[in-house]
Amino acid sequence: MPIPKKIKDKVIRKASYRCSRCQSLPVEVCHIIPRKDGGTDDIKNLIALCPNCHKMYDNGNINREQIISLKNWWLKQVEPSLNSPYYQPELLRNIDFKLKKIQMDNQQGIKNIQDELYDLKNTMRNLTDNLINSLNFKNISSAVSGIINLWDSLSFQNETNFTNLVNIICKNCGIKMGLMLGDNICPYCGKPVR
């Protein structure tokens, strides 16, 4: 039996449509304690993860303590934005849906995804116009990270080299960060990243 849509939507919205581990798009809802081990569809037992992090968790590359800590950390990070007048859940849901569709079409070998990309870009413009108006030093890193992660997800990484700033992996705890700005300190373990 699948997780009810209403519950999935609530979990994803609470995580601001981002992976609780690496902040990537798109996301899916996963059980922290699997059903086979007695886990339920209660929101406390669910987490928004991208497909890569979900696979890593299912394969045992991330333990349960880490996933719970990452969920709690990420929810604290995004909670203030959920009450922002600039927060637009409908646009975020639309972007997440369109990105999943593009990735699915790409995996199925559908070559003509240009119309879908164009539509996604227009949706992103609507979102980023409002986001840009709300930027300050406190939230600029998250905003830039989201844009670059989306860019990376759409396979534009070969056109521009962001490798020194994006997809940094902490050598201490292994967390992947979408964008590293500022003091080179991992937000998860508190130690220098490099």
C-alpha cells in the first residue's frame, strides 16, 4: 500500500521540495523505519530524499541516526522560509513535478524534451523573480544552491564549471552540500569541510 498522497505532499512541502540530505531536486518520500521493520506512514517516520540519497539509505550507506539528524537539521533550516511571503509552494511543486517528468523522459530515451525544458525554465523564472526580491546574506547561499542544483540536474554542468563550489562532500561526515559559501564549516558536523 503506497503512502497516502496527502501525507506525501505534507512531508515534501515541509522539506521545501528538497532532499533532506543533499538539498537536490526532485524528491520522493521515504520511510525512516521501513514498513517491513514495523515502520508506519506517520510523518515522524517519513523523510523527503532525492532518488540518489534514498538509494544510499536503502543500501545502508547512510545509517538511521544520520538520516534522522539530517531530517531534523534540514527542517530547522527551511522552517523560516515556509512562513515567508515569498514562499510559493505551488511553483515548487510544479518545478518538482516537471523535473521528475523530464528525468523520466530522459531515462526512457525520449529525445524531444525541449518543450518541457522551456516550460520548466519559465516556471523557474516566476519563482526566481520573487526569490531574488527577498534575498539577503542569510538566505542567499540556499537560493544559489537551489538554482545551481537544478542547473546540474538538467545536465548543464558541462557548459559552466562550478566544481569548486558545488556538490562539496565533507571529508569528516560525508554529507553532500549543494553549494559551499562562507566559512568552510560543515553545517552538519561543524568541522572544516576540506
